[in-house]
Amino acid sequence: MMNLYLVGAGGHCHSCIDVVEQEKKYAIQGLFDLPARVGEKVLNYPILGTDDDFAKYVSPQNYFLITLGQVKSAEARIRVYEKLKNLNAQFAVVVSPRAYVSKHSHLGAGTIVLHGGLVNAGSRVGVNCILNSQALIEHDAIIEDHCHISTGAIVNGGCQVGAQSFVGSQATLRHSLKIPMKSFVQAGKFVNRAEDLK
């Protein structure tokens, strides 16, 4: 298995750890979080340092996954992503064995697909995205960089979700809908047209 370091040690991280352990592709070596938490353990994995320590761990043998959550803004995840990218760090792509990702789709670096997620043929998912538990990305949909498609959300065929967007739990996007960058879709909402988000 390949070495993996996680960045962010909150609740979303717990879900990510479970997926990583189930996939058995990466071996978690430790986490990074706030200075006050260094030395703690999260599900038995040590918090090794902060983002100031990234450079010590960047090597061809090591991969990183950003496990900070994302609801109102993608800014924290983007900041960490850019810092790691500037260090030439390698980003993991993590897919739960309980998910389905078509071989005719594409997942960008740093993206995770949690339990029950489905990514259908012809779809493309950008970098540093979260496809949360039971999320459905239908055929030919495009999820741009730094998006979070939350639990049970449905992105129908041919949709395009702008970068840095959040699609809430159980929300549904009508087929072929395009929503702009930094969109926020409330949980449970059916979006028939982009104007519905204003």
C-alpha cells in the first residue's frame, strides 16, 4: 500500500478514514491539523503537525488527501490544495469499495468518493472534490474543481456544476442544468433552473 497523509482532523476526516481503510490502497501514516491538536490521535492515527510541516513529508513515496469538510466555502480546502501543489505533493484519489465509478468517467487528483457514491459513464469530476455518501453523478455530468456533492444528492445527466460549489444533502439538479461557480444548493432542494439558486 502507498503512504497517505490526511489534512484536517474533524468529522469529515472520520468518514474519509473509514473509506481509506476499506479501499486498502493507501496506508494512513498520520494527519495534519491545528497546532493545539498536534500529538492527539484520531481513530488511532497521530496528528503529526500543521500545514507548516508539509514539506518534511513531500516525497515520491507519499500521497496527500485533504479531509477538511466543505459547506459554506471551499476556501480552506483550496488554500491547503494550493500549498501542497506548490510543494509538488502527490494527491490521492480515493474510492470506496462500496461505490461505483465507471471506467468511462474521470476523477481529478485529490477527489474522494465515499460509500455508496455512483459516478456514471462520461462524467468528469475535477480536483479536490468530495462526492459524499450515496451521491449520484449521472452520465456526462461535469463537476468542476473543489466541489462538495453532499450525502444523497443527485446530479443528473449532462449537468455542469461550477467550481467551488456545494450541493446539499438530498438535493437534485435537473438534467443538463448548468449552475455557476460558488453555487450553494440547499439540502433537499430541486433545482430546475440556475435562477432558482438566487
